[in-house]
Amino acid sequence: MTTGQAVLLGLVEGVTEYLPVSSTGHLLLTQHLLGIETSGNKSAAILAYEICIQSGAILAVLFLYAGRVRSVLAGILGRDQIGRRLAFNLLIAFLPAAVIGVLFEKLIKAHLFGMWPVVTAWVTGGIAILLVSRRSAISRTTNLGQQLENLTISQALMIGSLQCIAMWPGVSRSLVTILGGVLVGLSTVAAIEFSFLLGLVTLSAATLFEAFKYGPEMIQVFGISNPLIGLVTACIAAIIAVKWMVTYLGRSGMALFGYYRIALGSVVAGLMFLGFM
């Protein structure tokens, strides 16, 4: 992996991690276009690299939502009642993905980490966004709906259960958790914030798991500098992407991402069908 490839992968990760377009799908596509080997001895290393540069996206949320993170930490220590309730809800929402991830990790990586499964998820997710948008389930009025402080345990569990669908590359964790938050009654802003905070927990756990399991292979194949370059690039890109996304969704809704997913999936499917990929 060259320095330029490390920067590009970090940029793709940072821009797409919190947008409802699937960072994993975009990373798989980028690796394919760059000719980066994703099978054989390097498969574990590249998968670990993808997960570990998510640390950049994690740092972005820590920076942008520092106040809410401090509240959660204070809640865990028993100093903030609202923070304690949010921390508990985040734990409840995280558990389904943790259980499913441990039980089916090998099966998911063996059968779903390919371009055809990704294309299918892109198009299906795009259609779902357009259907939900047309039913006006996501309002352009950002203060319409339940606030994050009033989220119930059952609502958190529902959002967390939907997050499991995002283990299918191409689905997008942000997509299903934001849609799930709105569909259980949260305002758009609250759904976005809970999605990002849940992502902070989920991505942190996945990063630590992959780092301990495949970290040595990743360092042996890619060294230290390229993963660090990818991490920093991802952090900067994620900060910019999140700020833009929050403003855009509050004003215009998610339909644009639905059209983008369908268009991208159709183009990639056409190229693969014709033998160009």
C-alpha cells in the first residue's frame, strides 16, 4: 500500500462512515479499483486496516459531540442522571450487534464481503430511503419528534436490533440507525445524534476487537505509518462530512442519498455484468 492509497482509503472512510451510503461498501469498491489484494494472506490485514482507520471517525465524533460524551461519562460515574440514562440506552442498543457479530463474524466475512452483495444492499437501501422519504417519515422540521433525553429502553433496543442489518456491507449502519430512530419517534436531530453516539460505541468495540485479533498481521503487511496516515485523514474527513450531513438532513431530508445509492449500485452492477470489474 502506497502513501497515496492510504490517504485515499482514509478519505473514503471518513467521508462515508457517517453518511447513509455504507463506508464498508465504498472501501471494498475503492480497494477493487486500486487493485489492493483482499484475499489470501492479506485478507485479515486489509480487514483490520479498514476497521482500525475507523478510529479516525471515532475521534471525529468525540470532538464534535464532546459535551454529550462528557455527560455519558459523568452518568456512568453517577454524576449525571440524563447521562446515565443515555449510557444505559447506548448499552442496550449495542448488545444486539455485539452478540450477532461474535456469533456470525466468520459467516458474514465469508459470504457478504463481495461486490455483488454490496451492490444489492446499495440499491435496496436506496429504495428504502426513497419510500420512507415519500411517506414523510423523516420530517424537514428538525425539532419535530421525541428528544434524545426521552428515549426509552424499548426504543433503544429497536434501533440496536436494526443496526445488526448493517453487518451486511453496503447497507450502512448510519442509514438503519437514523431511519430506526426516526421511525420509533425521535426527531431527526435526535436520531442523528443517537446514531453517531451508538456508532462511537460500536466502532470502538469493533476496532479494539480487530486490532487485538489481526493487529500484528496489519502492521506486518502495511507497517505503522500508512495506518496512522489513514486514521488522521479519516478523522479530518469525518469532521467535515458530519457537519455537512447534520445541516443538510435538517434542511432537505435523505432522498439525495437514496438516489445516490441506486445510481452507484446500478453503475457498478453494469460494469461488473459487462466484465469491466
